[in-house]
Amino acid sequence: MTEATHTLVIGGGQAGVATSAHLQKHGVPHLVLERDRIAERWRSWRWDSLVANGPAWHDRFPEAEFTDLDPEEFAPKEAVADYFQRFANDRDLPVRTGVEVTKLERQGDIFRATTSQGSIDARNVVVATGPFQKPVIPTAIADPAITQLHSNSYRNPGALPEGAVLVVGAGSSGAQIAEELARAGRKVYLSVGPHDRPPRRYRGKDFVWWLGKLGKWDAKAPTPGTEHITIAVSGAYGGHTMDFRRLAELGVTLLGRAGSHVDGVLHIADDLRSNIQNGDRNYLSVLDEADAYAKAHGLDLPEEPDARSLLPLPACVTDPTLTLDLKAAGVSTVIWATGFQLDFGWIDLDILRPDGRPRHCDGVSEVPGLYFIGLPWLSCRGSAFIWGAWKDAERLAGVIAGR
């Protein structure tokens, strides 16, 4: 027998929970389906020591604070997952866990979702499955003696085989994992591509505060040519600016972007110095914009001239390694911190672009009644973050309520 609801929300992470809360406010009958537990990605697709990249006062829904955390602390991953679970429980949101949607199709004016527990019909569907769907591993290393895993499967240094570790990708995940491994005494090689690296704090304010004041969270699209640039930032160890020079001081050997692997040798692009220097330019540009904003608005914030002092470039940058014999280097493990692809193959509708992204305008798709939420740059830069999903959910719930 087929179940029916007005609006079906697929996914019970931060975007799905936010959508449910706003639909509830509008009195819209709905059901949320989550194939695992609420916010499962925070629990099982993250390493043990992960904390949020933004402070607790910022990385949350506006209507609920973290309990037992100072607002300036960075919430551990389990605390984040518990936060969403508690939020859903406190509001009695209609979240059904342990139910996987395997197909979504349209029959006339009604959507039908085929699930692991039967079919559900709905007038509206909100896809809230998030951006972390299919791990990407771009380079094949055909060596059975080397353990290879994506960053979503990494847990802690002790869980890896003995030996050196190559971390590919120096966004927030890769840089933080490399630092944790180095602090644990491992020999680490870190492949660094193009990146932004904002200051953790500047003139007494966290970088998330500055990005808000500078209007960067509300940017509608990435600057042309920067679509694939990652951001290196860390809330670990109390929060600090991610400086790759400091990682080199910890013993991490920095490399350029990883290329082909032939006869046991990894070939490396000669772009490390430019990647580091471009990251520095991004860092200094945030300081410049922050200073200009503070001056223009008469903010009484402490000066911080030392923030502009950069350590010398380490030898691994000025004389870069361009080939790495993994066996000779003692590399036993490769961790691919190389991001994710979207996977909407279960949606049986002509709604996807050639690159797999859905066609939509601020989350409203070309198919009447079908919506997306929680994706990067859905309506602005902040859309994939906790508070950004809340804002998008508020807007989309209003659209649904008005249909």
C-alpha cells in the first residue's frame, strides 16, 4: 500500500531538519526520511577528533544554542550530531530514520518515492541529501601494498598501518588530518593544491564574523576561476590559522598537486610555490578588507600588525619534490582528502546538468514541486553551512506553503 503526504523531505541532516522546522511553522503536513540516523554523516563520515570549523555561536541554527559549550568553542562532531537530534526531538519533527529512498519519479502531478519500506506519494519533494555523497579519488595508485582510503574513512593515526602517510588535498580536511598525523609522530607528505586560507581570528574577531561583515557569505556565485579552490581553516586545538609553513615546521613535507602514478613513482606538479603564495595573497587580502571595513565603520578593534608577518618559505617549497617513490619514502597509506561528487542517480527525472548538478534557481527546480537544499552555492556561499541551510529552508518552506 502506498503512503501519502503533502511534502516529502529526503535527508535528515542539517538541511532536512531545518526544512522540517520551517514547514512545521507553516503548518505544512510533511515527512522526513533519513536512511541512517539524524545527521549520520557527522557521526560516521568524520574522523574521531573532528570539530566544527566555526565557533559554536556561529555554526548553529538561530533558534537553538549548543548546550555545555562556550560560544567561542568549536563543537566536537558528536556534539554537532547530538545538537540536530535534540533539535528534532524538542520540536517533535516528523523524521523517520532507517528508510532509504531508492527512486524518485513523477506520476502526473504527484511524486512517488520508492523506499526500502514501500512507496510514498507527495505533492512536493525537497531533496536534502547534502553535498557529501560520493567520495572522489582522482588518481589511481595501483599498489596493493599501500592502504588507500578517502578522508571520510579516516578515524585516527592509530588506526593506520605503520609507516609514512601521503595526504592528497589540503583543504580543511586534508590539512587538519595531516597536522594530526604529524603531531602523532608520523612522517607526512601533504599534496597542496590551490586554496584560500583566511585568518582564524583577526583583531579580536573570528574569520566567520569578518566574512559576514564583508558580505562574503552572501555572495551569489564564486569568483570566476575559483570554483575548485578549497578553503583551509581549522577549529582543532582551540582554533588556529592554517599556515602550511607551520606544518612544515612540524615535519610535514609539502608537495604540489598529485599527478600520475607510474612504476611506483608519483609524479607531482611544479605548482607548490605558486599555490602557497596565492594562499598567502588570499590571507592578506582578508586582512586588508577587514582593516578597511573597521576604518570605514569606526570600529574600536585592537590593531594586529604581527598578523602580516609570514614565516620564510620552507625548503620543501623552494626546492620542491617533483617525483616521489612511495616505497622508498616508506609511504604505507594514502589518504584522499579530495572531496565529493553529487549522486542523484536515484532521481528518475530530467533535472540534472551534465556535471550531475540539478538545474534550479535558488533551490527551486524546473520541475514544479521539486526543490533542493543544502548544496554549495544553492542561493549563496553560505548555503552549505548550518545557518545557511536554515535561511534557505525558511525561504523554500514559504514557497511550498504558498503552492
